Amino acid sequence: MIYNRLVKKEATLAVIGLGYVGLPIALEFARKIKVVGFDINADRVDLMKQNIDPSNELVASDFEGCDISFTHKLEDLKEVQFFIVAVPTPIDQSKKPKGYASGSGQTLRYLGLPINNTFHEEFYSHKLIPVEDSAYKLQKLLKEF
């Protein structure tokens, strides 16, 4: 079971998108398990490596005691077993959320990443569970974890 492997640090979780939603999620999980924090903005990643939140919502001490590495490089995600995607929801011209077709890769295309077939297959060999904060209380999950 992936949960047991994560808790024993035999598996790694990645949080894709380290904005005002993704970074706090990544840090909270990193207090208990091994995490890779991924963002496409190398400058933001460099700041996080220095315990600086580019969104100015967290302080340096929030990074302490966390088993996390920050990256903007896709190759650093190859060994990850579980992904949480925390990127803005793509919207259409009328500002309504676009639906996700199963296996479409829409989330990754939205990130603007140059996805090659190897990464696409690797990503979709794992389970992707969409979680919206309005429908699911993430804080409760983190406390129970």
C-alpha cells in the first residue's frame, strides 16, 4: 500500500505547483514523509531552497523540520511514486472551469511543460486524484496523515 511506503519513506510524494496552495501542502506532508516540491519557475524554486516563500505567506521557520527537496527539473520527478497537483484550474473564455478527461494530460499541458512520452507514461502509471479545496477539507487529511 502506498500509504505505508510513504510513511516508511520508502516512497516519495511530489507536489506539482508551489504557489500559495501547493507550498503549504508540500511542507505539511514533508513533516512526516519524503517530498519533492516541483514548480516550473526556477527563480521561485531558488527562493524556496533558501526557506523563502515567494508568496510571502509563510516564514522561514515553516520550512524547518521538513524532508523536502525543491526543483524545477522534470527529471527529478522520475522516482516519485505519488503526485499531488496544485496548479490553477484552467478556465474557458466564460471563466468556467474546464473539465478533465481521464488520462488527457490537460493538467500537465496547462503547466506549459514540454512533456515527452516517457514522462507522460510514467506520470499516468500512477493514480492522479483531483482534490478541490472547496469540496475536500485538506487540513483534516493532513492532520489524520
